[in-house]
Amino acid sequence: MLWFVPLFPMLAAPGMYWLGKRLSARDSGRAVLGLMGAAVAVVTLLLASVALMGDWGGAYRWSSRIVLSVGMTPASAVFAIVVPLIATLIIAYSAYHESEPLSEGVPTRPPVRLVALLTAFVGAMELLVLAEDLVTLLIAWELVGACSWALIAHEWQEADNLRDAAWAFLVTRFGDLGLYIAAAAAFAGTGSFAFADLSQLDGWLLDVFVAGAVLAAAAKSAQIPFSPWLFAAMSGPTPVSALLHAATMVAAGIYLVIRLHAEMAAVAWFGPVAITLGLATALAGGVVAYLQRHAKKLLAASTSAQYGLMWLAVGAGFPGVALVHFVTHAFTKAALFLAAGIAERHAGSYSLNTMRLGRLLPGIAVATMVASLALAGVIPLGASWSKEEIITAAGHQASWLAVIAAIAGGLSALYATRFQLLAFGQGLHGPTKTAPSQPGHSSVEAGSLYLLSAGTLVLSLLWWPGVGNDLANLLSIQLPQTKLWELILSLLLVTLGIGAGFWAVRCEGSNQSRQSETHAAMANWFGLPALAERGIATFMRFSHGLARFDDRVVDTGLRGRGVSAAISFSHGLARFDDRAVDAGIRTSARFGVWLAKVSDRRGEGAFDGATSLLARGIDWAGQVARQVHTGQTHHYYTGIAAGFAVIFIILGIGALL
Amino acid sequence: MILTATLGLPMLGALVLAVSRRWTETTARLFAVGVSLLPVLLLAWAWLQFDTQGALFQFVEEVPWVPSLGMAYRLGVDGIALAIATMSALVFAASIAYPINTQNQPRQYYAWMLFLQSVSLGVFLALDLLLFYVFFDLSLVGMFFLIGRWGHGQAQHSAFKFFLYTFCGSLLLLLAFIGLYLSVEPHTFDMRVLIEQQPLAGAGVSAGLIFLALMLGFAIKAPIVPVHTWLPQAHVDAPGPASAVLAGVLLKMGTYGILRIPYSMMGETFARYALIIALFAVVSILYGALVAFGQGNLKRRIAYTSINHMGYTVLGIAVAGALFQDAVYAREMALIGATVEMVAHGLITGALFLICGSFWQRTEEYDLDSYGGLLRQAPLLATFAILASFASLGLPGLAGFVAEFHIFAGTFAVYPWLAVIGVLGILITAALFLQMLQKLFFGAMPQRWAKFDDLRPAEWGVLGVLSASFVIIGIAPQFLLTLIEASATLLVGAR
């Protein structure tokens, strides 16, 4: 029964595409599309809720070794509900925000393909979080990758978008290889793929399993060194980014380490590795976000950083804390991306220097501010509660970890402030009016943003005394004991970060000059993408070289073995023709004699004969070629018949021996 | 009788086409499609009748021929052969139904296709080494004429190279078959006897030589690096449907041969060299993928991915044959994977080559760089090409994943390092297919393709059937896995 939860949106997607193609190009078409898409997401949400109440499960047998199974754990229930919840709003937003990519001059149409893909994406993600075995997980894991490829490539007339989509797909698929290896290691150790049997795994196979899973999860959740793929993913439409960052693709990585924390923590190095990865990404992402001048890329770097904090919590032994932070972050980040999309529709670009739309869009600005403050970690918003819990969790390992985590929190405050002020601040320097050529936004787009911000506000309840403990009981998770000094330090750093954000924006305002090269490189993940591009260029050169090598050397070498190893292709061909002409009729006789000889030499071994065989074969086939050229194909049949006759003779000889 | 009918009907159809001189193109085509579907139905029926708890070989037919020489007309299938034969019959029916310019020789074209279908199925259904050899060689003849007469470019030269190269391989096979024949007392070509008796176990040098000859012969056919160079050229110059058959069916003869003969009949020798075979397979996986990535020609690119995929198959067989008794489940997994890969690759690459054929019929151009932005111009073609490409790069939900996952999971338990290296192949394949799709269908469309037509019903109908089959195997493979498992369990010695 639980299969319905992922299958419903996946199956609804093609149906919706088929129906949607018949929609009108006017606003009513968008309304119908938005309603259909949102309805699919809502039904998925309801199905997931019912499944949770009814304790649904499911198993589907492939073979005696592979049984696909799905089930609900507290962590998967949280994901299974948050994903369609966020997606509902994002889908409604995208029905109005995006259009079907068309050539110029054609009136825009509702984004049917995009919405269908978004719902399919939700289905794949639901499958991922409900999976109870590694095969199902891997299936969903790769499907979300493929969905995000198609979504990022939405504007397909731009070849660059396709390159970016492929880049995102390949980086995450590189991580997927880790999951292939992990699944294979689990099978080698336990003879099964079920999560339930993973506890039997030990020794080096367990190490391999954990290493593979960490690789897969780190690549998906954009931890260092995989972070740049999120920048490439920015070529996709804004709602795609919102869904990718808040609830699906990137969230898949952290989901895996939360879900399999118990198994992975069985190896001693998992904790330190997760903490190191998480902290490094949180700090580096913070710096990158601070330096970015592209609104969406700023948010993308912030996503890496926030997921870094979640990794830190998991590494410190508190996966439940990471789970709560995932939820608070999902609302915040989705709201911010939608806000960035709206800002772009007014400013005409994602460059933060051109925005400052506060006076023009006061309502949007306030709604965004709620999300920005939550991202900054300001009490009493929900995201700040989960962030403080992460710092406390880090403090359980070592005090200095808590300090570094608090610094990362300060960086969040810094870039969140900077984003808010630059995008929706009071326009001192940038333009404050929508350029007449820009389309602006619709009420549905604004409504989606308002609802997400309202969700962020509701999550402030986490600060209410007792709610945290109730939640911990409900989700059967552990929460660390808060220490006062950590809270004070962290709040101090948040204040400092906000102050620094104001200061930074003022400086940027007075200094609009172009970014220096180092600055640009650092803002682009410290030049990691450039390094990767060099690597790819080398790889492509290598494969082209190999292709040439294959054409010239391997082919010629093999062809030439009967003639001469070094001659070129055409030269060989010329001699080949000569021989074919020369060979004439007598070849068939020679062929027969040769076959007899082979049977003679049987004792000496076949390998000895192989080389000469090739030369003779050339002669014989050369004759065939000549006959084909002259059209006398019946000679060929004679040859075949003669060949068979010879075979039978050999057999006879063999039988008598 | 069911297997004889499977072979005989298309052969009969070919003869009818050859003598019926007055038939029009449409009649010939309809007749050929109808006849080519019969083996599919017969084999599907056999599939339903197959007893998964029964003996290894079922539906056995035996008619003595030259009893003193141990020769007989012997047919029979195990689950593996049945799966591959059914897939082959389907690929043939699809290729025959695919519209093509027959250059005013429709009868000849369809007759050769039916002839080739008959003898190709014979390879998979034969239970007699000699019969196997005869069918194996006759398939070369059929393909030689299809490439030479209906091909394009340097068709004659390519057909010739193809024939020469693979014929050398089959001569090696003949020698090895004779060796096998002489090694068993009383002399016989009966595969069942040879599998049961394992006559060359402990035979030292002669076993090694016969094994080498067998493996070389089949490696050329499969093909495995470095004896693969006949393949790309034959593909490029062959007509689309012939390419589909060449990749979908003829290559399988190599890997099926490895499984049926050296693997089954020389278990001990195979185990001794399993690691070396696995190494060659991994080289093929990576080399095939890398070289494919370097190709600017659509058809060559797909041709090289065949080398990559056949590498997976051989890797699976090599792992299954490695004698690690404690890893018997993993070996079974690898063998199942190898078989599913053969089926999946036949369907997927068959579809991809038919798509290539559609490109050629419209533009006579294979250069990837000359294309772009065809998504709007030809949405159906794009949809099927994207689906088949993703299937080929191993996306879950499609058949390639089921195969490759089985192979990697099985390989890891036996040769962990080879699995880790080999899995890189799926990353390179992903890169090369995404780049191919980008160059064909996305970005800006050059003006010269403004008249590019989308698929016609006959084309998308055929592609639809092939795509449906690899989607079904990707989502609900149990009907296939159960059949293969029945034989794989016996072949790895788990039951």
C-alpha cells in the first residue's frame, strides 16, 4: 500500500503532461495547471499522512535475492510529509512563474513539462525516503538525479544549460557510484540488501559500505568538494532550485546519513569525517555566500553551508537534531528562493547590485525578512532553535567544535543580512522601480512566498518550553543538553554577523567597482569549478586521443599483423587489393590443403596456426571480395559448400584417429 | 517441435520470398513482418511452458544424423538461452518491421533478414556443437550480404572486413570444437554430454589451448578489446536495421558462446583464467566507454558503447566462473546480471541503432556536431532517443540498471577491486550519452534541418514496442529473473 505514496505523483506526471498540452495559453491555463500540480502534491501529502497513521508498508519481489521494500521510520515520515508540503507551494508558484520554452515571437504557454517533471521529482524523492533496502534506495537515488537533469535543462535552447545540467548530473552520479559500491559491499557481507540486515555487516566490508554511503551522501548534499554542482544547477528555473535545495535532491544526502546513522556510526571514523566535512563546508560555504553577488548563487552556497551544519550534527551523534534543522531550513530556503525569483522578475537579473526592491515590494520584503532572519539564526524563529541545538551537539564532542559551529552560525547571519539588504533593502543606490520591460510577479507567486514565511513563523513554536522535548519523544530522537555559555556565544556571534552584514552592504554600496579576480574566484567556490573544468578538458582530450589511437593503432596493428605491423591503413588496403587480385582461383585449393594441415598440426597446438591462419584467411576472403565486386556471388556459395565439405572431411579424419 | 518450428518458419519464409518474384514491396514487407513474429510467439509460448524447477535443458529435440560421428540435430534451451532467443526474435521482428529503403530489392532484403533470423536463433537453440558452428557461420553470411548490398559509405569494404575478421574467429572455434569432440569418449558433439562430463578437466596444455581458441573466437564476436575493431566500421556502413541486428543479436553469440561452451564445458580451466578474463572485461568496459566518448559520429559512438556493455556481460560471466565456493550467491548474481545485460543491451542498443537508421534516412549525416535543437522539430524521435540513451547509461527503472546492478553486486563479492574500477564505466557512459543528446536535440537548431520530419507511425510503433520491453524489464523484471535464475542456479552449482 505504501507504494502509492511515491507511485501516485510519478504516474500522475505523464497524465498531467498529456492533459496540460491541451491547456490554453492564457492565465486560466496557468491556474488549471497550478491547481492540478498542487492537487497532486496535496494528495501525495495526504497519502503519506494516511500511510503514517495506518503504518503502511510494502514489498515487491524481483528475485529470490532482491526484494524491494518500503516502510516508515520517524525520519522518513518527516521527510515524506515535508517534501510534498513544500512542493505544493513551489509547484503553484512555478505554474505562474515559468513558461514553456519556446522560440521567440510565440506567445508563452504554461510550463506543463516543468510542472509534470516537478511532480515526478516529488514521487522519486518520496520513494527515496521510504526505501527500506539499498536497491530501492539506489533506484530512487538515481531517479532524483535524472529528474534534476531534466529540470535544470528546462530552457533547452541554451546549450549552456544542458552543459550545466550534465555537470550536475555527473557530479552527483559520481557520488552514486559510492552507493553502488556500498550496496555491493552489503550484499557481499550479508547476502541481502535490506537495511535491517546491515547490522550484520562488519570488518572491511563495513568500512567500504560506510565510505560508499558517505561519498554518495556528500555528493548529493553538496559538501566539499562537490559543492560547485549546486552552482551549475542554478541554470535551472528558480522553483527548481527552491525544490532542489529545500526538500529533494540536496536533502537526499542528509536523509541518508540520518536514516543510516546507527549503522554508519559503527565505524570509528564516521563521526570525525562527517564533522570535518560538515564544518569545512559550513565555513567555506559561509565565506562563498558572503562574497557572492549573484542572488541565487548566494543562496546556493548558503544551502551547502546549512547542510554542512546538519552533517556536523550527525557526525556529533545527534541525527535527530539534523532532522529538525532540515525541516526549519526547508521552509526558510524555499521562501528565499521564491523571493529571489520574484526579485529577478522586477530587477531583470539575479545580480544583487541591481535589486534593493524594499520600497517597491514592501510585502515581499517583509515576508523575505522573516526567512532571512530565520537563516541568520535570530531568536525566536525555528531555524535558530535547530541551529543552537546543532552547536550544542557539537559541544558534546568538544567545546572548540561548538565555537567553530557558532562562527559558522555567525557567517550565516552575515550573508543572510547581506542578502536581505541587497535584495529588499531601502534603495539608496540601486534602482527602486521595476524596469518597464520587466514582467513583475503574480499574486500566486507572492502567496506561495507568504505561506512559506508563515510556516517559518509557525516553527518558532520550537522555542516554546517543552515543545522540544515533546518533539524528541514523538520522533524518538535524542536532543543534547543546552549549555548557557554556548547559547550566549552563539547569539553574540549572530549579532556580530548581522552588524557585519550591514557594514558590508554599506561598503559595497559605496564601492560598486568590479570584483577583483581573486574575489570572483573565491566567490565561485575558491576556484574549484575551474579546477574541475580543467580536469574535464583533460579527460575529453584523453578520450579523443584514445579514439584516434583506436582508429589508427589498434585497428591498423591488427589488420597489419598478417602483412606488416607498421604500415598505414591505406597502404595496407592497397596491398590487400593486390593480394586479392593475385590470389585468384587457386586460393580455394590452398584453403583446403591448409585446413588439412591444421588438422595435422592439431597436436602442435592451435595457437601456432593462428597467425598463419589469418594470412590465409585474408587470401581466401580476398577472393570472395573479388567475386562480390564482379557480381559472381554464386561462386561464394560454392565456396561455402566446399568449406563444409572440407569440414566433414576433417571430422572424418578426426573420428578415425 | 516448438524449437524446430521457431527456426524453420523464418527459413521457410525466406525461401518463399526468394521464389515469389511478382510480390510488391508492400506484400513482401507484410509477409516478412508476419513471419518474423512467429518465432516471438513460439518462444513466448515456450517461456510460459518452461519448468523452472526442471532439468537444465528443456524442449529437447534430437534426430540422429551421422550416429557414427556423434552428429545429430539437437535443439534445446535452458532459461538463459530462452531469454536471449526470445529477445533476439523480438529484435529481428522489430528490425524487419522498421521501414528502410530496400533499393528496389525488397524480396532479397526481407529474405536475407528472415534467413538471418532463422540461423541466429539457431545459434541460441542448438544443443550440438556442430549445429552451433553451422548456424554461427551462416549468420556471418547473412550479415555480410545485408551490409554489402544495403549498406552505405564503404559498404563493401566494411562487410568484407566484418566477414574476414569474424570468420577468423569462427575458424578458431572450429578447431576448438574438434578438440572438444575428440576429448570425449565416445566422440560426440552433444553439448549436454560435454557439459556433464567436463572432458578436459585436468588435461593441462591441450585444455589451455582449446580454451584459448574458444575464448579468442568468442572474444572477436563479442567483441572484447583489443579484437573489436571490425565492429565500428561494420556498424557505420550497415543499414539501420542490420546494425540493430548486428548489435542486438550477433554480438550476443559471442557472450552466449562463452557462457555455453568454455564456461559450461570447461569449468575448471575457466576458473583458472577467470581473473584474466575479468581483467579484459574491465578494460573493455572502460576503453569502450572512453573511446565512445571521443567519437564525433553518432553511429560510431553507439557502436563503441556496445563494447562497453559487452564488457559488463563478460565480467559477469567471468565472475560466475571464478571458483569461489563461499561466494556462490554472488556468482549466481553475476551470471543473472550477465544474462539480463545481454537481453537489455539487445533491446536498448537495437532501439538506438534503429534511431540512427531514422537519422540516416532523413539526412544521410552522422556527424553529431552538425545537429542541434531537434527537440521541437522531432519530439517523438527525441523522446525515444532520450529514453533509450538513459536506458543505456543504466538509469534505474529501465532494463540496463537491473543488469548492471546484478553484475556489480556479484563482482564485488569476488573481485572487489574490479567492481570498483568497472563501476566507473557507468559514469563515462552517462557523460557520453548526455553529451550526445545535447548535440542532437538541444541548443539552437541549424537551419538546414528545418525540414527534418518526425518519426512516422511505422517507426515509432516499432520503437514503442522495444522501449516498452526495456521499461517493463526495468520495473518488473521478475518474469525474466525467475527464468534466468532457474538455469543460473544450476550453472553455478548452487542446486
